[in-house]
Amino acid sequence: MTRRTKHALAAALVVALAVGTASMADPATDAIVDRQQAMKDVGGAMQNLAAIAKGEVPFDAGVVESNAAIIAEAMKKAAALFP
């Protein structure tokens, strides 16, 4: 084998490993991203509700209702996100 052939084979092996590893990581990565987004949504809604509870902002039924809906929607998805 020539030096050029060895380098070409090594490069092909690196590309094959990279592609194989990337394709295997997608489902887990997607699940993690979905979980993180759900938790961020709940956290943001809780911050809004906490500000009302602490008296930092005036009570607004619409704000409470919309934030409660965000939390409820995230909890519906929770069973699938955290098997």
C-alpha cells in the first residue's frame, strides 16, 4: 500500500465513523432537546405566576389562565418525554 492509499483509507474510516455516530445520536438528542424545551416553558410560566403571587405585578386572570395552559400542555407531553 502506498502512503496516499493509507491516507485515503484513514480518511474514509473517519468519515464513516462520524456519519455512523451522528445517525445514532439523533433520537436521544431530540428527546433531550424536547425535555429541555418543556422545562423552559414551565419555568417561564411559573415565573409569571410567581410574580403575581408575590404581588410584584397586579393580578390578571388572562395571564394566569394562559400560563396555566402552558403548564398543562407541558404536563400532557411529560409522560412521553420522561419514559
